[in-house]
Amino acid sequence: MTFALRSLSQNESRIVLALSEQGRREVERREIARLLGANLQAADQVIRSLRRKGWLERASWGRYLLIPPNQGPEALGESNLLALASRIADPYYIGYGTAAAHYGFTTQTRNVIWVATTQHKRSRRVQDTEVRIVNPPPKKFFGFGPVDVLGYPVVMSDREKTVIDCIDRPDLAGGIGESAHILATASRRFDWQKIADYLERIGSPSLVRQFGWLADHANADMPQDIRAKLLKHVDRSVSSFLGPKKQVRGGIGYNATWRITINVARDELQSSHGLGRKQTAKRNH
């Protein structure tokens, strides 16, 4: 096996080959010393060199991630940062705008990785990217599972929960306009029953109203039984808002169906209007 672009010394090759042959993606400092048959100081020298050449990235104190040889230098991109960020907390899930970008629901450039966890952790930087910690209430900490990111298992919110989270916290998704765009783009691939179940589990009439209005705004293909189920959760006695409670100039105003006031300018939501409508192929005549 040859390693173009990232040449290795004999000791470095021993580590990379051993981990690759075992299908390993993580390794501890002491294990590297054991594989080398050397002390920790000698292992640290090899680790520093492998990190400099782009073969290892530090995940936490004394633990490292291997960049697989078949992925090459391009593996040192955003996806690898997700694998590194995933080691910060446990339990956790990567969500909000970060998950939306992973699923292709948004084209916005992300310079922040959002990690939701029940643990109280400080935000930190991974390479040149900021990792910010979110502590959602326990009733909202669900709807996630493992996804494969360049060979690394990373826990991420699923498509439906990602959209709901982005509507619930538009500040973590690029703003209300971008959250609307995310819903509209994702709605063509929704499991609508899962959407209804998730919203019912969270138990927020305001969030149901926001989701329902945005789905109508996007002309999403929501099944009638799901729509009827969501409308049952709309409390008629409590006012709700999309956007700030204080009236904004050019705001869309009150919607009687979902009983919600849209304090968002039409221009901000223009890109998502009708975007959820399924595209039909044109016939050739």
C-alpha cells in the first residue's frame, strides 16, 4: 500500500496500517504506545507527526480519530469536523442548522456546529470552527440516531426532528426565513406521521401553529388526516406569534386557520413560498 501526498515514517505506517486493517476509527494515546512498543513520550512524537500530516485529529484528551487512508486529504473537511464535535458530550445529537446542511435542506455556509446535549458543557473550537452547545429541555431531547460521516458514526437529529428544531429555534438555523426554506425543501421527503407524533410529543400548541402555517406557506403536500390532527392541537384561547411579538413593518399579519400572527416581512419568506410543491415532469408532445 502506498500513501501518496501523506508520506509516513516506519513507525507512523505501523500505526495507520494497524488501525486500518482492524477497521478502527479511534485510538488512545496509551494504545499507540503499545503498538509502537515504546513509552508515552515516544508515542507523543509519533502522534504529533501524524496530526501534522493529517492522519490523526484529536477528539478529546488522550483520544484521537484516524483519517482513513482511502479518503485522502479531502477528508479534513466539514464532515470530519462533525466527527470531532461528536466527541464533546454524551448523550448528544448534532442538530439545527448543522443537521439541515448535512441533509441538503440549506445551502447556507456554516461556521458553527450545533451540538444538543443534556450535559452542561462549554462551547469550544474544533480547528477553525466553533462548536456551540445547546441544552434543550428533556421533552425535546429525542428524534435522533446514528448516521455515517466518512466512516464515523455520528448521532444526528433525523430529517423530521431537524426541521421541527429549526422552526422552534430559528436563531440556530439562520433565521426565520431560512427555517421556512428548510421546511419547504425537506417537506417533499417527510414522514408526515412522524412529524405529527413529534409535535404531539413536544406538546407545544405554538410550535404546531408555526409549523402548520409554514407548511401551508410552502404549499407542502401535507396529508389531510395529518392536517386535521395538527389543527386539533391549536388552542383557540391563546395567541401565538411567528417572529417577535412586537409588530414589525411589512409583517404578514394574522392567520385565522392556525390562529397565529405572522410578524415576519413577506420579503423574508419569499424564497420558501410554494417551494414544497411537488414538481411534476413535463411531457414531451
